[in-house]
Amino acid sequence: MSKATINEKCIIGLPTCGYAFSSSRMAFIAAPSDDEFQLEIDILTSLLEEKDYEAYVALRNINPGKFAFCTKICSKIITSQFCIALLNSSEHRDHKEIKIPNPNVHMEYGLMLAFKKHILPFQRKGDSLAFNIQPLDTLLYTKSDFRKIADNAIDSSILATVTTSRPTRAIASSELLLRYLAVRGLRVTQLNNEDAKKLYSLGSPIGYNLLDGKEIVYFGMFDLESAKEIVFRVKLLIQNLHQAAEIYENITKKTMSAEQIIRAEEIISRVRIEVLISNEIEKEKLSNKIKELTSTFRSIKWSLLTSNDLESRVALEYDKIGEI
């Protein structure tokens, strides 16, 4: 993760606050306080919590005796990993046909832009935005598809703003793992061609090592991670591979020769995912959650392993030697 930079100039002329940009595992949500947007806020909060991120909604936080602008808004936008804005106008309390832009949301959105934050700006289909933000791109949604659109957008934002709380752990850090890989006939992939570099780029930002042999394996050493973090990283890699396969089928394949297609599909057929998890984590529960979250993606072989599984696989090779 890149070193956090400090905010050195207060935008309202107060002394420097000293808050560090993107220093919290949090997403700042700018949203109207009206009940009509409660569903969207609840969905966003739920999705973020599933990914082990704090959802900070300013309108839900009260800090008595504190300067609200600094403590509830500005500092939270600065320290958030990325930001979300519900840009829809609110219905007039007595005249539902009248739509009123929310000044607080617009102010918070302006701060996000000023601080150059990664932003997910949502707009309900059919709604018109205020003149000052109409030219900006937004994520259009309906009530029925909001969860799906928000889920994919949040995953992309986490990936874009660095998903891993720790750098990718080196394979050589575990003697047991080295023995397991030797038994499997796997080695760390040399990034000396475009195919290898493209495959590597799909998993490296989220903590995966790329290995190859008879199979091409994304290996995640996640035995120090929480169950939620493991599910998130497996789901995101499967999503990345799914999207890459879609691009290949719909675009890249059409420009390739027969020989190139054969090679590409041979590579695709060899890809699988293996993840090392703690012995204390319930493997079956984790597997069921991953299956649930990836049911709409292309089928990719994956497995969860504990150190006990690695030891058992290595022991099989010793058993084959027999008595000496």
C-alpha cells in the first residue's frame, strides 16, 4: 500500500488538521436523510460490511460539542478509502411531484472532487440532476438492480484504491508450502511474456501469487486473514477472471488466428485458484458463501486449503517411497 499523505492545508482556513488521505478502511457515503433513500443506504452499508469496510454515513453520526464540518464530514472524506454519493433529488414533503436537490450531498460531493477521491456517484434512472452536476458521469440504477450495480462498483473501487491490507506474501516464507508446490509440480511464474503479465495483473493487486506447471494456479496465502476478507478476495478474483473471459469471447477472439485461439483456450482451461486459510476457519461455511456469491460467474476451479491439507498431500508422496 502506498504511503498515506497528510492534508496540509485546511480548505476553510483553520490550522492544519493532520489527517492522512485514505488512511481508514472506510467508505464515506453522502446521501439525503429522506426515508425514500433508506433502502439504498442499507444496501450500501450491508455490502461494505460484507467486505470488512466501515460505511460512514454523516447523517447518522452525532458528535456533540464538536465542529460538525471537520469531525463529521471533511476529516472522514479525507481518511476514507473511497466515497459514494447518492445524487438523487428529494421529494417535497407535501408535493411529491416537486424534486429538491440536496445541498448537503452537493457540498460533500464537491469536497470529494476537490480532494480527488475515488467516487461512486449513483443516480436513479429517470431522475434529473441539478445543473451543476449534470455533466458528470453517474452510475444509473433502479430499485431492482441497485444491489448488483453497487456490489460490482464497490468491488472495482476497492481494487482501484488497493484492496490488500498486507502486501502479497512471498511463497518462500513457508517451508511446508514449498514442499507442497514441489509435490504439485508448481513454480512461481516468470513474467517474461504478455500472457503471463496479463494473468498476473488479475490476481496480484488482491494478494495472489501466480504459479504454473501442468496447471496455472492463483495461490493466495490468506491464513492470516479473516473469513470475510478471504471470501471477498476469492470472489473478486473469480469476478476478474469472468470479466477477462467475457472480453476474450466478445472482443479479442474475433481478431485472433486459429492457432492463437487454440493457445488461448489451452491456457484458460489450465487456470484454477487455491487459497491457504487458517485451520480455525470453518472451511465448509466459507465454501458455501463463495459459491453463493459467484453463482452467476463462469465456472472456475477453486479450493480452500489448510496447513493440514498441505501436510497430508506431502505425506502421500512420502508414503509412495515406502520402506527403506
